[in-house]
Amino acid sequence: MIPAVMPTYARSELTFDRGEGPYLYAADGRRYLDFSSGVAVTSLGHAHPRLVAALTAQAQQLWHCSNLYQIAGQKRLAERLVELSFADTVFFCNSGAEAMEGAIKVARKYHAESGHEERYRLIACTGSFHGRTLATLAAAGAEKYLKGFGPPAPGFDHVAYGNLNEMRAKVSKETAGVIVEPVQGEGGLAVASADYLKGLRTMCDEFGLLLIFDEVQTGMGRTGKLFAHEWAGVTPDIMALAKGLAGGFPVGAFLATEKAAKGMTAGTHGSTFGGNPLAMAVANEVLTVMTEPGFLSQVERIAKVLRTKLEALAKSYPKIFAEVRGKGLLTGFKCVVPSLDMVERLRRAGLLTVGAGENAVRLLPPLIIDERHVDEAVGIIDGVARAWS
């Protein structure tokens, strides 16, 4: 008999009833160090007092009024994101998949408005993940997610991640743009080189294409800069955000230059709940915290500490860990042993992690962790690896 909650997740039996900072507490009272962050969502940890205060204050005033009217929090957050990024304009939605759907629409509409409706195809990379809608699944092209849902949505081509020559060879008269994750989280923690991202920018300028960065997982401080593409010194034409944008409250966004968004006029896109006052209150407070002096430099510093200690572990247990991967606090191991078994053993030992492609284990701690939490996590990993060995 099918359960009341549709069984689309391979769930653990754990039930959590509260969280505090980087810790989650199960219904039986056991404490877990949360290096999953709801898959890179709880960017400031659990029950952050400033986020609780912002949400509570807004909840006592206005929850929803529809995008038929002006929403002050949207204007404030959009202006701040524009000031902090390459973008000139922002659309708010509810999730990463919606943000990527919107980014795809912007790219296609741009060429249609330019008199080239034939330019609708987007080149994406193997190993990528862009969401669970039909279009975003087709954009990623992974058979394991597409199987059983009919023909994939048309308009997407795929090349190897990091291969600029293959990308250039795939450009045709129908190509509208390119979609790339600066770090492939779901795909196994592969990191795009600065030269690759710079090459994509040059290629897009050469062929009149729009460059789309999927920063749903890498954005909002996860790599030590507000947006991961900043490390390469390049800017996209369109970018998708979600996950850590409101620290756990559902919100997504896609950002674009004025040129790229020229076709996005009244009626071309919309969202019932997108950018509601509750989400905007929390997201504005998250951005305030992240842009305070020293916050991102501390993320970068603690990420280096974690990386150094993970690399020492990998060297100590070569039959367990093949290598350390990722960037910033989007990091982890490519394993020699089955990665999902490692995730399970770490969970039983009190550390929550997330599996990924290419037999990898992701570590996605809240951005507020310090050396104590790094030492605690490394100690748990070391104990599990030693017992396994």
C-alpha cells in the first residue's frame, strides 16, 4: 500500500524536531553535526536568531499580497543583489528549478526579440544537475532522472564538462546560449577552472550567445565569495540562485543583464508565491549577514582549514578515499568504498553528509562553522575510516 507521503525519496528513518547552529536534534534527543545543511540550504545554520526575528516580525505584518502589487522587500533585495553582482534586474521565484526554468526562458526570449527565433538551443554539460522539472532535467540530460517521463524536452545539447573545444564545436546557428555550474555539486564536486569559465565568456561573446551560470548550490557564499564565478573574474549574462538565498525559507531568483532581459516584459513570466513578503524578509536578512565585514573571509578561511584536514585524511586512508574535491564549503571526497555506505556510516556516527555522483560524498556545512566543528567532523570521519580499514 502506498504511503500518504509519496515515496519518491530514499529517506533515512531519522526524524528531527529541532536545530541550533550547525546541529540537528533527533526526536530521540540525539545530536547530529549537520554537514549537509539541507543540501546547501541552511547557509546560516539552524534557528539563526536574526532570521527568526526577521521572519517573526514580517509574519505579524503581511504574508502575501500577490505580484499584482508592489512588494517593498522585493525592491530592496533586488537592488542589493544588482549592486553586488553583474546583473541589472532580478526575478524572484520559489526554488532552484524554477530559477533555472526562468533563466532558460530569458535566453530564448532574448534571441526571439532579436529576430532569431531559430536560436533556442542551449548547450549544457554532462554530469550537471539543474532541477527536477521536465525542462531542467532535459538540460542536464541524465538518463537516470529522465527515464520513464517520455521524450525529453527539446532544445538541449550536451558536451563534456570542462572541455572548451567540445563546447565550441557544438555551437550551431540554433544555439542560444550555454549553461554551466561553476562547481558540479550533484555531479561529483568537479570544479570548473578559471580558464574554462573565461573561455566560455569569450566564446559566447564571439558567437553572440548568452552565458548562464547555475549558482543554485554554489551561490550565496558557499565557496567563500558571494558568487562562485567571482573566483574566475568573469561574469555571466544570466544567473540562477536559490538554496542558501534565504537560509532555509523557500526562495529562488534569476538575475540578468538589461541586454539579456530585454524580452522579459509584462506577462512574459510570473509566479504566485515568488518573492512574497515572508521570503523577502528572510532573504534580506541573510544578505545583510553575509555582507557584513569579515563574514566571507571567514568562510574562505575555515574552508581552507577543512580542506587541509580532509586532504590529510585522504592521504591516511587511500583505500577509503581517492581524493578531496570541490571548492570552499562545497567539498568532500571521491571515495574508493561505496559512497552511500560512507554516508550511512557517518550518519550513524553522528555526522550528516550528502551523496553525489562519481561515488562522492559531499560536505556542505553551514557557513557559520568554526574550527571546533571542523575538528568534530574530521574526528568522526577519521573514526569511521579507521573502523572500516
